[in-house]
Amino acid sequence: MEPDDISHQCAFHVTQYQKPDPSKDSYKFDVIIKDANGNEIGSVYGAVATGPIEVKSSLPLPLIVTAGNVDADAVLFSYGDQHWGSNDQAHHCNFGKYDSGNRDGDCGFAC
């Protein structure tokens, strides 16, 4: 399946919360996965990124979300053998800048 095959595209929305104390705290994430019809099929809220976060859904595999070390780093994602970052236009990612302690983004992937 090619990522540009819209008939098999899933999407997800991410909110990344900045570390309250960058010297000791971890990022937190909200992730909402939607199927090709826009129906919510999985989510996590307030997940602490002490390591990779597995977002389970009705899809056969989890979406893996991995935070970078600092605010400027891309958030990394994987689903099966697909891997990309929040700055990867090939997966239709669109991430904003931090505003009031968090940033939001949306990506698509073949599912």
C-alpha cells in the first residue's frame, strides 16, 4: 500500500505537551487515530513518554509514538514497517509550533 493511496489512509491528531521541568520531566501526549472514514478508532490521553508510546486501536498493529529529547526535535511515528517524523511531508504531517505549552499536529498513514 502506498502512503498516497487515500482509500486506505488513516489519520491521527497529536497534542504534545512541553515538559514542565525539562531537566527531569517527560513529554506528555494525546493521540486520536481515525480510520479512512474519519471515525475514531483508538486514542490515548496524557500518555507520558518515558519511552515509546503504543496507541492501540481497531487496527491490527499499534501506532508507535516516540518523543525527541528537546522541543525542536521531531516526534517519531511508526506503524508496521512504516516510519516517519512529524516533519515528514510524505506522510502528510502538519505540525504547529508550541503555543501556551503544547503543539498540535496531524498526519496520515497507510492502514
